[in-house]
Amino acid sequence: MLLLLALPVQAAELEGVTLEDRIRVDGQELLLNGIKLRTRVIFKVYVAGALLGQNAEHGGPLYER
Amino acid sequence: MNARTWLLMLVLAAFPAAAAEVAGVKIDDKTRVANAELALNGAGLRKRVFFQVYAIGLYLPQKSSTPAAILEQPGPKRIAIHMLRDVSADDFTAALADGIRANHSEAEAKALEPRVKELGAIMAELKEAKKGMAIALDWQPPGGTVMLVNGAARGKPIQGEDFYRALLRIWVGDKPVQDDLKKALLGG
């Protein structure tokens, strides 16, 4: 008991967030099973397209836009 | 190839094509396809931007390394979420609902829906899961699922361990929101 009190509380740390290794819920001791960051990915998609120009052979636009 | 095309080619060769540059990649302003000159309409970069949403920890009476052992384990549990950015109540609830749908049959999801709405209503009162907020989803038998914000219980307990298991499956189910997150919550 004395030994336990003397030891600092163990904790997991992730991106400045600290989660204790042990907590009490409803009077029962729970152990930290794992910790992780939830990250999301955003795809920024720019349109890369081609505008039809003049057709050298026919001398006119292929499509009316 | 006729004379006119040759002439055009000579002209094009004489004037180096102007080019757009994106992240060190040169993209010509003009190109030829099927003998037609095409002008570059736009160029850009497809970017992947990672951002951190929250840190999550799973607390159990006994450490477990398989989803089944976690789901079947009796006694209280806690899913501890620490927000790392602002997420609207709607987005937060929608993400939970998506996670539940991904891991359950249509019939199961339908049975869980009213309770997802209960949780959504508690979230809606908060308006936002703000950066720095500590959100705990506790299984507190026999009362139910209790949501705590910065240590204070919100709303009424949501009934049924099936609902809490459904919440757990969002992160440790067959189709987790994030594979490496599931692995970590199973103890790495």
C-alpha cells in the first residue's frame, strides 16, 4: 500500500491528452486497454481539365460549348 | 501530314510552350490530341490532409486483446474521448450512427436507432463537441449507457447492453472507423 502510494500514477499520453492507466467507474477499477488518435483524411481535389481548342485539320471547333 | 500541319509544328517548336507548374510538376499549357490543339483548362494538386479529431481510450475491468473478449466482458466500461477539434453535435452523432450502421445488419441498426437518437439528443444539448472536451461513454450496469462531459453525467442513462456493445463496435467491430485505432484499443 505504501509502495503504491509512493509510485506516481501511470498514464498514457497522446498529443497532449493524458489518460490515466486506471480509473474508477461505478466503484470498480477499470484498466486502460488502449489509446489512439482518431484522424480523418480530407482529399482536396482540384479539377484538371482540358478545353477543346481549334482543330488544325478542320479549322473549327469540335464541339459547340 | 500536310504542309499546314508542318508549318504549325514549326511555329510551335520555335516558341517554347508556356507551362503551368504544380508542386514542381510542369504541365504544358497546350497539348495535341488526335491532331487537335487543346488548351490546359486548369491544373491542381490532389492533397490529402490529415487532421486529428480526438484521442480515444478504452477502459475495461480486465485487459482484453480481442473484440469478443471486450464485448462479452461483464462489468462497467468506459470509452474516453478527448476532443482535439470542434465537431458539431450533428456531425458527432452522424459519425456514431454511421459507425453503428457499418457494423450491424439493417434490422439491428433499426432496433438501435431510437437509442442513437437519445444519445443524439444529449449531444444536441451540448451543441458542439468542443476541442478540449472530455466525453466519456460509460457502461454502468445495470443503469445503462451514461454520457459524461468533463466528468458530469448528461441526460438519462440509455437502456440495454446491446446499445453499449453497438457503440464499442464503432471502434472495435468488424468495420471499425479506423483500423489502427481498433488495433490500439485492443492493446496494440
